[in-house]
Amino acid sequence: MAYSAANLTRIGGASNGDLWFYSSTDTIATVNTEGYFNDAANMLAVRDVIIVVDSNTPTTNLVNVLSNTGTVVDVSDGTAIVETDGD
């Protein structure tokens, strides 16, 4: 599946970074590929944080925007949010 603008929502932010929510059936390995968020280049800025939810697996990861040339967006590999309860 490809990037879907309808699934990217700005949650909040400040002058030095925004927080976004993105839900997709794509794996984090797909979402963190350089260029995945190119269609959002006009919205995303370096250091923005995106909560990425893979609704198929399900998993949740935090990624941040590493670079944005205005046409090519690259995000970090992602930090998994643990979704288990050991007690």
C-alpha cells in the first residue's frame, strides 16, 4: 500500500516541531523507507515526530523526520512502543 494523506493527522506542535498520527496497514519497514512521505513534504518538517500505527499487525512506532528537501522526505527507522503486558 502507498502513503495515504487521509491517514496523516497533525495532533499538535510548537514552533520547533509538530506531532503527527499516521495509521496504515503498511509495516514500519515500508513506512520508514525514504520517499514514503513525499506527498506530505509541504507539511512535514525536520524533527517532527510521527506516531505510526500498523493496523494490520498491529504495532506502534515513533519516527521522526530526518530530512525534507521539499520533495523527498526521509524518516528514522522507528522506535517500537511495547504493546505487551507482562503481569
